Amino acid sequence: MTVDFRRVIRPVAIGTIALLTEYALLGTQQFANALTLGAIYALIALGYTMVYGIVELINFAHGDIFMVGSFLAMWIMTTLLGLSGPVTNLLNLVGLLSIVMFATMVGMGFIGMFIERFAYRPLRHAPRLAPLITAIGVSFILQNIISSLFGPSPVNVPQIVPLDKFAFMGGKIGYLNVFMVVLAVVLMIALQLFVGRTRLGRAMRSTAQDREAAELMGVDINQTIAITFFIAAALAGAGGVIQGLYFGSIKFDLGFFVGLKAFTAAVLGGIGNTTGAAIGGFIIAFVEVYATVLGYTQWSEVAVFTVLILVLVFRPSGLLGQQLGERA
Amino acid sequence: MKYGKLGALGAGALLVFSACSGTTATAAPGTSTAPGGSSAVAAGAWCVGGTVKIGTELPMSGGETANGAPTANGVKLAIKQQNAKGGVAGCKLDINVQDDALNGVHDPQTGAKNMQTLVADAAVMGVVGPFNSGVAKAEIPISNGAGLLMCSPANTNNGVTQPPEGDTYRKTNPTKISYIRTASPDSIQGPSAADYLYKDLGKTSVYIIDDTETFGVGVGDTFQAEFKKLGGNVVKRDSAPKSTTDYTPLFTAAAALNPQGVYLAGTTPTGMGLALKQGRTVSGLETVPFVGPDGVADLGPGGTQGATITIAGAASHDVYGTVGSAHDLADNTFTAAYTTEFGGAPGAYSAAAYACAQIIIASLDKASATATDLASAREGVRANAVNSANSFTTVLGSLNFDKYGDNVHPFISFYKVDMTLAGGKGDWTFVKQESFSDPNAQ
């Protein structure tokens, strides 16, 4: 079995170099902060990149899907499960987290499919600007629904994971931070395996490559695209869960900036490339945290979008290159 | 080419159109029958339709509810009590409520639009508000041009009134100022907090974070200058815009410098509530005092929508705050009347808003003697209120204003959070108050 340079060695090399540089510049404590933030960005960036890969739509509502996910998780925790504070029994905690995570991901998956069915599918053959505008419209619809349901002020999320920390290499790391990063990595690996090793994954790849040909080969295009939206929204939902658990507070307009940064991450890694999106998420988080460490918090967003512009100018296909079909 | 398009689309998405959500609500005044005592006087010809209005221009919704709603209630109470006495010179009072919160956070453009609405309503004799200094700077040029009095219970930024910056907001009528305020400016509020942290709490080093807004930067600067003057060490100063969601890296970097206290220079709706909540979780900052200005010390108990303690939750312990108004009132019937009327304790600036309404009422009473129509009554209110020779008996004590519109007898009250109050959710308790002299007397 030969090792494919493009698919394996280059991502691993870029990922390792990026992580080592981050660690050297930030130190243990801030590195942990950057990784945690990166986990959230990466989970959202995956959704942007998957949707772009398959229908070439920049789904600007995706940041808001993430936001809705955080509210859904909050609602499940408070209203359905009646939680209000830390759960100290480890077994209970694992059980509750699994329930919240599973329910939110499935719930968001269906919301993602619903949006695709009614907002994007009717416009699939329209000029490309039409679905883009629709995406912005969906973004506002989601924000306004949440704003009217939960109010425009920040809403507290019960922090069911105790905020305990352990000493590690000169810093203090929260168990929650570890959980978030591990969860993100596990979901990313699961996604890679799904796309690379299953029938549905193959259908997704073939649809991305050449939709008409895939259809001629018997791939159900509508179903494949719907599943892509399901997975993208489910990942955003997982991001929403950990966003709430980590920050303890969510707001209806949370998705806009986070979504924009995750989009930047997707472009940075090479849009359409899932590994690239994950690495891009961690790099964007690093840029943001590093700007803060240097004392330029006000400029952190400028730094993030400067990175976007530089990438578009000098390496328009992103760090790992785009993975798109013939028509792209 | 394709990627160029992608970038352009990304840029296009940044141009987001937000719908404005200014609301106009006209609340009916309380009782309209004059009880015994002053006999009902027939309203003069100037009082068109038998009713004039006091406007309020405050952030009323979303995260700002804990700021604006109790403040507007102060005005509602004053109007109700005045109408019970038969109104002003036989003319009944009504209220015109404007909300400058956009998506739950105060917004200068919305405030400016609201001020245009109030100016256009000829029955509005004076306006109580705004709450936030950044909003005031957008509104004063409009009220100055129209000659409509604004009395702010809560603005504290020095540049709102004081030259050279203050002059730029009253260019249309430089000699006819239209704005007065009862709160202490930040040249008093910031240093008071610094004195409190350094002398009363005995902390010699501090980390300062501001919200990049007019008020936050201003109060942060004055705090920083005073803390240094006292011999304290400002370990770091950061500015984080209100769009910030992750304050952890900021506080992690600051915690490495071992500050003994934190100053939150800003308001809770613009991020200081989240900063408190997240900063507390950072190693080394679990128990240090967090001190905030009136934008943090909203005096809302835990559970009130948008209140600091509600947002920060269990992180609200060891939190202190300053308010640019008196706590011990000259008229101690106010608190009881307020609680009876609205079923809760007054907010940080309820009494000050009540005082502003009293000033507008007293000025209108004086102006009604010579007024011939609504426009001349409005101008009379403005001229009487800003006249530094006039002093007003209010709930805060006797007030008069200097040539820039600043209160010549400002107060600072100090509060701290007691987590055992409000059924374990926490509430603010009064610590002490101090009085100061005219901020522009030097």
C-alpha cells in the first residue's frame, strides 16, 4: 500500500508543524485555550467545506445553524433534563453528555436537511448568486426565530461538566478543554472514515466530482446532498454543545462572527477539503489567541481576515488544496 | 478567477443589513383625578390638547433591560405623582418611551433616530436619557439643533459635556446648551473606583479590560491614571470589542502577571458580564476582586433579565461596583413609593431619572407662565433647566448645573455583591457614598 503524498503526508506534516509552532509561541496554558477554540471552529468549518464541496454553495447560514445547535443543547439540558449545575458523578455525567450530544446532533441534522430541502434544493439550478442570497436570508430567519424565542440577551447554559483542572507541563488544563478537543478529533476521524470507507461516503465523493455522471451511475443525488447537509449540521450542533458547555453563555447573534471565522478556516485549509478545514480551524484559533497574547485583542479579527486575504492572494486553493470535481 | 469570486462573495456577506427595531410606546399616565389640595387649574393656551409629554430615550430591551427599564420607571413614577397633583399648571403629563437597544444592546444610530422622533413630537417638553455616553454623543447634536432639553441620569463620559470635545456636539447653538446630567463624570467615577480598590480593599496591582466603547475606554483611562498616581501597578490593559466571545486567552495572559484585582471598564451588555464569568475560571483569578463602573453595577438581583449577576452567575462573588448617583436620598419616600408601584427595588439610576423628571416638571412650571404655544414652552423648559442660576429641589437633593451641563454636586455610591441574597442568586448591597465638588471647577 503506497502512502499518498497529497492525502496523508502533507496534511500530517502541515498539521504537526502548525501545532508545534503554536505550542512554542503560546506556552501550555494559552495553547490549551487555542486548541479548545480551534475545536469549535474546526467542527463548524467542516460543515462549510462539506457543503461547498458537494453543491458549491457557501452556506452562510451555517454559523447560525451552529448557534441554533447551542440553543437546542441548552433547551435539552434545562427543560428536558432539568439540569442546572455541575454533575459530579462521572457515570451520570457521561450518560447525560451522550444524551445531550446525540439529541442535539440528530436534531440539528434534521434541521439542516429541512433547510436544504426548502431553501436550497428549489434553487439548485438557479444562478449561483440566488442560493447565496437565500443562505443569508436563512441566517436572518434563524437569528430572529431564536431571538424571539429566547430573547436578545445572553442566555446561560448549565455548565454540567465541573470546571476542575489538572496540572500539566507548567499549566493548568481543564478536563472540559480535553473533552472538547478529543470530541472534535473523534468526530473528524469518524467523518473521514465515513466519507472514505462507506457506500454513502463514496456517493458523496462521486456527487462532488461530477453530479450528472454520478446520477447516471445510480447515485440518488437528492438523498446524497441531504445527507451531506445532515452531517454538516450535526457537526455544527456538536460545536454548539461544547460552545455552551465551555463558555456557559450563548446569544442569538453568536453565529455570525464565529461562522465567518470558521468560513475563513475552511478557505484557509482549502475549501472542499475536510482535513484542511480541521487544520484551518486550529490555525485561525491560534491567530486569534496569539493576537490576544501580544496585546492586540482589538486587532484579532483584523488578523484573522488578513490571513484570509493573504491566502486568497497567494494560495487561492488553500493550504491543502481544493478537492473539487471536474466542473470546479 | 473563481477564487476571486469566492472572496468577493465573502466580502458581500459582510454587508449585512440589520432591521431597526426602535419601538414607540405611549404608556397611559396613572390617575388623572386631582385629589384634594391644589385645585385643578385650567390649562393655559400653550397646552395644546390638555396634555404634554416627557420623553424617555433609554435602552429598554434584551441585555439592556436591567439598565433601561428601572430608569424609565423613575420617570413614570414622577409623572404619575405629578398628575395626581393636577399636572403642571393644569396641563396633564404623558410619556413618550423610546428604546435605543438594537438586538439587545444600546445603539447610537438607533438613539439618534429616536431623538429625531422625539424632536418631531411637538408635545415633548424634555427628554430623560440617554443611558449610554456613546448614544448621548450621537443625540446631543440633534437636540441642540432643535432646542429640546435632554437630562441624562446616567451618562458619565467626560467628553459628552466638557470642552474641547463637548463643544463639537453643540455646534449649532453653542450658547444654548440642551443637555444636562445628574451623574458624576468619569473623571470622578474612575478615580473613585481606583481609590476604593487601592485604599479600602488594599490591592496594589490591577488588570484593566475595556470594551473599546466611548464609556468603557474613558472610565478605564481615568481609573488607570489614578491607580498609578496612588502608587499601584497596572499589570496590563486590554481592549476587547463587544463581539468578543472568548475572554479566556485575555485573562490567561493577565493572570500570568498576578494582578490582585481586575477593573472591568465597560458595561455588561457590551461584554463585561461575560468577561467576569470567564475571567473567574482562569487559574489565579478565582478569588481576586473584580471592580466595575455603573455599566456593571446595574444593581439588578440575580435572575433579572440581562443583569450582571444573572449573566456571570456563580462568578459574581467578590464583585464591587460604583454608581454615579447618590444612594441615600434626600427624599426617603421615593424608595417606598417606587417599590409599591413596580414591585421591586429601584435600579442604579431610577432615583436620578426621577430627579430628571422633577427638573423638567419644575422648569415647565416656570415656563408655563410665559409660554404661548408648545414650541415656546419647550424652549422655556430648556432655558430654565440649563440656567446655572436655577437650582432644583429633587429626590437627590438640591441640584444645579454648570455652564457645560454638569451637576455641581455629584455623588459616587459604592456597592458589592452578596451571593447570599436573592435566594442564593446574589444581589448588590450598598457600601458607602461620597460627595464631590463641581468637576469643572478647576
